[in-house]
Amino acid sequence: MSTPIRVEGLSKRFGEFEAVKGVTFTAEAGSITALLGPSGSGKSTVLRVIAGLDAPTSGRIWMGDEEQTFKTVQERRVGFVFQHYSLFRHMNVAQNIAFGLSVRKVPKHDQRKRVDELLELVQLSGFRDRYPDQLSGGQRQRVALARALAPRPKVLLLDEPFGALDARVRQDLRRWLDDLHRELGVTSLLVTHDQDEALELANRVVVMHEGSIEQVGSPNEIYNDPATAFVAGFVGSASVLHGHVVEGHVQFGEHRVGGAGHLEEGTEARAFVRPHDVRVFAGDRTGGSLEATVERITTLGWLSRVMLRLPDGQVLTAELPNDELEGVELGARVWVDLRRARAFQARDAVTAAIVADG
Amino acid sequence: MSTELRTPRLSGSARRLLVHGGFTAIAILYVGVLVVAPLIGIAWAALRGGLSTWTATLSQPDVVHAYVLTGIITAITVVVSSVLGVVVALVVARDRFPGRSLMSAFVDLPLAVSPVIVGVMAVLLFGRGGWFEPWFSARGIQILFALPSMVLVTMFICIPFVIREVVPVLQELGVSEEEAASTLGASSWQTFLRVTLKNIRWGLLYGIALTTARAIGEIGAVLIVSGSITGKTETATLYILRAFDQNHRPGLDRPARGYRGVQAAGGEEAADMTCGGIR
């Protein structure tokens, strides 16, 4: 049941607009691969081209050893889950799930057996006679998943499957999908703009931006070792500090942070600092700390988000556990340590900064 | 001031009730007077002379022929305009090609053209000297004053109904269910039958109902192309028009002369008369 998906040099134009620009990646057999990117990055187009719903302008698609590029959508045998469920509104749950079997002329008896199996799998056994408009969003998406899985597809393609659901249901379904995938082991490709979803569910993440791939890696690599300024800004939150490269550091005002060893001396650079990599102290403990003023404190439950103004006017965001807030109050002068930063050339970082702020 | 404030006035809820009741009364009156009353009136008039008068009228050969003819025209029109209507609706709702909006506008044209003009257009095309006349007469096929032209003008007039009912439904549906069906292995034909057709069925049925009603009731265009020859090309509606005319307006024969003349002369001569009369 595990077939890898290989996409080579895939491009897709819509008239003048180049939605996908030569994308190449592999979704490993039996794993979950996430295509992560902001809306308009071309990730859904890639998925639709793999499914055969859209034809590529150029490039090739493989599933296992079989090339799929010129096959019809029906021949590809993919399971596709749409963002807005796309259940057949005039069919009940059982008929929806059985659709892919009945169009392939599977005997009625086997259809029924498979439907029962899947209803149990998606925990909707009591709902077989309900119609889609009698189900909640989460239930509908589970039916859609069961329907996609019924004909035993070679791969499962999920297009923003939880995008239309509210936060709590999304959390539950994400965990449930994770369990389900462990059980089935079907190669899955998940399109999402939600970084938490990608980082939590996927074995590998493909970050896309403006039709191209920015980085491919494990969730850890993507988060801790972003390859481009865009990834640094898009995945996780980060403060962006403007400065110049001095001796492998980004220097701004009187201070500097590391992580710019790969950049040319003297050029403009941007340092990306994660909020949890910022330490805030009421007094100068290390002697080399940055001075800052507390501008705003917002509570995030057990964490607090502290907005700090640096002496040169730049803004830095820190997130601290509430019990480390002692002496950190509105208007107070504090000292800041930056544990880690990632530096990028200024010109690469412009778009990333826009994403990070937004 | 304070006394003025205390003057009794209708409370908000009472006023709402009054407005609501008023609208309901207007709606009932409007539909009742304009639709229900005439229906009751005609049913009463038909059965006034007893059931035997009614059955005797309905069993006259000319009447039976007229109803059968109306049935044939309606059946052909409904089948053709449903099938082609759905095809056109799919094209208008789904395809993007230059001239699409022009085509969408042309679909409504029959609604804007007077049926009499539709009849005249058919006569001009198929009558003596018309574009298509030589081809058909060379093969001995009678178009005018025969079933083909009657079906043709009825179909023309009924073009918009199915299309106008189905296009908005298709647009609202989008293609997502059809895409889902195709990923599940359904062929285009299976998708159409099991997904698209099921989803548009109410709109389609309503369009068919409108088409049927219009095909039965059409008079102007059919009158001109058929000549209304009793026992040959007289439909039920034309029969009723003639019967009504004879019974109720014996002195007033001017407006009726056109089709009576056609009826008397019949055939090819009638075509000249009709065309001449219109020109």
C-alpha cells in the first residue's frame, strides 16, 4: 500500500501567471509529507496536478515505478480529500463512502463490507444513513476521508483538509489523522498553510513560496535551521533585527548577535530571533547583555509575550514563562540575552520580514 | 409635553402584527383573485352542462386530433429542449470561451421576441422564396403547415426555460463534487449521471414544467406556421381559440379572418397569403 510520489521539474502556468515554477521533490513511501506555504504559493496546484485534476505545463510525475504524467485522473487511483469536503450532497454517508467502489463495479456485498470497515475506522458507525448536511464539519471531513480511502488508493492527497474547521476540532482531527496514518501507512501528501499542522503531522516538510521550493527537510530542520530568510520568517515567529555584518556577527547599534559567519563582511544583514531564544533579566548578569525597555506585555496562558524596545529603536519580541517575569514590567529597563539568531542577506530577507510581521 | 407622551399609541409588537397580517392578506388576495378564481371559473363553466357535455366535446374527432397534436408537439419539444438545454447550460455555466456571454444573451432572445415574429421568421425561412425552402421541397418534405414547423417554433420559444433554470444551479454547485467523483474513478458519463444530473434535478424539473406549460399554451407562432387547419394542424389551444371565436364573437370576424382564410385555402396558397398579409 506504500508508493512513493516523485515530482520532477513540475511547472504550471495559468495564462500569464506562473503558479508553479519547476518544482522537484519526493514524498517517501508510507510517510506524511507536508507542502507548506502561504496562500498563492502554488502548493494546492502541485497537489491538483499530481491528482490529475489539472495538467502540468511541463514536468513529470511518478508514483512508484509508474509514470503518471499522461494518465487520467481515474487511472491514477489517488485518494483526494478536499478542503470543503465536496461530499455528494444527495447521497447519505454510506453511499458517499461506497461511491468509489460502485463506479468500479465492486460487488454489492463487498461494498457493504468495506463501508462498514471504514465507518468503524472513522468512528461514524452510527451515521451511515445521515446526509452530509446533517453532519458537523469534523464528521463531514471524516466521511470525506473514508470515501477517499474506500477504493484503497495508492496515495492519499489532502488539500487543506482541516482549513474549514474551528481550532479545537482541527486539533482533534490532526491527532486522529496521525493515529490513522500510523495504522494504514499510506503515502500521504498534505497541503497546508498552517505551520503547526505541518510540523506536527509531517515526517518531511516542503516549504513553498511563489511557486518555488524554499526548503525540504524534517520539521526540526525547517524550524531550527531555516535555509532561507523566507523560511525563517514563515515557519515559527521571529523578530527581525536590521544591521551590518561585522566579524561573522550582525551588528546593530552597540550590539551584535552571532550566526552571520556565512555572510560577506560589511554587507547589510537581517538577524531572525525566535521569541523563545530571547532571555530577559531584571539586572545585567553577564555583562554583555543588551539593554531594552519593556513596551508591552500580553499573556498567552502560561507564557507571556514581552515586546522590547532596543536602544537603537528596533523592536524585539520575547516569550517567557510567567514565573520568570519578576522585575519585567511595563516601562521597566531590562537586560536581554539572545541565545540564538539566524542571519540572512538583507535583500533576501525583505519578503520574509513582511511574512514574519503579518 | 408629558400628556402628549402619554397618549396611547400602538405598541411595537402590535404594529408588527398589523404589517405582517396586512402583507399576508395582500398575498392571499393577489394569488386568489388572479390565479385561483379564474381556475375555478373555467372548471365551473366546463362542467356546467353536466359531465356528458364535457365528454361529448372531448370525444369529437377534431378535438381528439387537436389534443393528440398538442401532445406530440409538447413531447418532442420537452425531450429536445431538456437534452439540449442541459448541454447548453453546462457550456454556459462551465466553459470559458470567447463569445460565451454573447451566447448566454442569445439564449434569452426567444423571451424578448414576440411569438408572432417567431412565426414570421419561420415562414420567411421555409416559405416560398425562403432560404431553406428549395432544399426541403426538392425532397418533398413539407415544413410549413405541417408538424415540423410547429415543433420548430415551439422549440425556439421554449429554449430559455430549461437553460435559465439549470445554469444558476450549476454555477452554485461548482465543480468540486464532480472533481471528487473523478478522483474516485468515475468516468465523465458516470459523473454526469450520478452526480451532476442528481444535483440539478429540481431545477431541470422546473424548467421542464415551464417548457411543457409554454408548449401547450403557445398560440401566436404556431398559428402563423400551421395555418390552423382543422383536423390537420389545429392544436388544442388553436381549437379553443376557434371555438371561442365562433361562440362568443359571431359579428366580429376581422381579427379572425387571417387564420380562417388560411384554413380555407390551405397548403401553399396559404403561405403566400400569410406572408403577403404580414408584409
